[in-house]
Amino acid sequence: MAGNVICIGELLIDFFCIDIDVDLEQGERFAKKAGGAPANVSAAIARLGGSSAFVGKVGEDPFGHYLKRTLEEEKVDTSMLMLDAGVPTTLAFVSLEASGERDFVFNRGADRFVELDEIDRERLYAATVLHFGSATALLDKPFRSTYATLMQGAAVNGQPFISFDPNYRKDLWGDRLNEFIKLARDGASQADLVKVSEEELLLMTGETHPAEAVRLLHGLGAKRVCVTLGRNGTLVSDGKTLTQVPSITVKSIDSTGAGDAFVGALLWQISRLEEPKGVTFGQLLSFVEFANKVGAIVCTKVGAIAALPTLEEVNRYSA
């Protein structure tokens, strides 16, 4: 089953404000887009030519059917995507400022209600790579418990390669920061690869010096760590060596989905290895260089899934 990456988490609708340089209070016109961090990762893998599947829940409503169709059009396996007639699809409203930064609000729905007995764990653990992506998955039960149990089971099983991205959103967690930190540290402790932003690295460790913060994540149990630094590139560590891989310089139009594209590109490459858990530091650096390029390309376009490049586009791209 080499090359198979299964992504677990939220799939939702982004209502993207098409008014220029306004926040959500001022925005009036919106366009519907498919979104959700782990769903974006699965689409990024498929767009590059990889094999990916998505696990999560949407409503049995027009939005849910739209999301399912969108993933299928990207050639993502949706056989583990659940449609629930009892709850609506999760919605997010997103606006962009001139800098390319986002302002967004979530209306939580079906993605929260994934139960453990709805998951085919045998199939899950037969994957090459299992990616736990989270913006909402860690927030509340039952999905939070399901998510944690699945990750623990994969870690005990010894297979597949476990990837974790906590994907912190301040507006979602509010005054529950300590809760996020504990859950994110628990996830990192079981992962073969942890991808975090600078902000998440600081939150999870309380350490302002990046090298020391990364060392603390390794101390929790994280085997490899990638810290995305925006225009400054990516810090990469295997617990023995810490290296900064430069970014690709582009004029950013929309950063939505760039981090997810980075993760997708990284996991696509890891999944192609004969022994993903044996990925060397040299291989990881090469993979991150490619993933930085994919993330940069996404920043030059509008949208998350719509902006994802094909392998051909990446290979011919020059900044």
C-alpha cells in the first residue's frame, strides 16, 4: 500500500470574502470554497499525483455534498468521509487584508461528531502515512477523544508513519490556551513528524529560543520537527541536527492553505519511500526544500484547494 496517505480531521466550507482588503465586519460579498486543513493536505497530495484518503464528517446537506464532490474531483478517496443528516456542515467565513493575512470565524457543525466506532481502524493502520491535522479536531468531544485514541493506537501499532499538525487558531481556543497546549503536546509526543508554526512552537514549549524549543519537542517524543517561518523558510530537526531551509521568495496574494500544501508536499514525498519511518535527515531536507516551493506557489493564488499546484507546475516554476 506504498504511497497511501490518510488524513484525519475537518472538512468544511470557507466562505471567502471577495471584497478587497476588509475584515469580516465590513465584508459583504462571499464566494464558497472547500476548506479544512487535513482536507487541504489530502488534496495537495493527490494534486501532486499521490494516493490520499480523507477521514471526517460533513452534513448530509448541499454543502456536504459539494465538499465530497470537490475532494473526489481532486482524486481523493472519500470512502471514509461520513455524511450526517442530523447536523449541518461546518462553515468558516474568511476575509483577506492587503498583507495576505486572514480574518476568519467558524460556525462549528458536523466535523465535531466523529465517533470511534464509525472508523475502520484496520484500514487506517494499513496506511503508509497517517496525518492528524487539526484546527477543530482537538476542540471538543467526541471527535477529540476519537482523534486521540486513533493516534495512540497508531503509535502502539508501530505503523504507519504518524504526522501531526496542531494548526492553532486563537479565535477557536479563546481562554482555553492551556488545554490546547496539553493536547498539542500529547499529539507531538506520539508523532514521527511534527509540523508547527513559530507561534505554535512558542505556545507548546514556552521557550522563545527556537533551538531550545525544538529540543523540548523532541524531549516530549517528537521524532522529527519542522517549524515553518514564513519568508524565513523552515527549521528542520531530527533531534541530532537542526538546519534552516530557505524559503522561496514570492509576492503573496493569499496565504490560505500554504501551510497545508507544505505538509501535503512533504508527506507525499515521505510516503513514496520504501521505509518512511527510516527517512534520513538528508532526505528530509530535500523534501522540505520541495515543500517550501509548493507552499510558496499556493501563496501566489487565491483559495486553498484551488491554488494547489500539480507536480508539473512545481517542476517548471521559477520565482
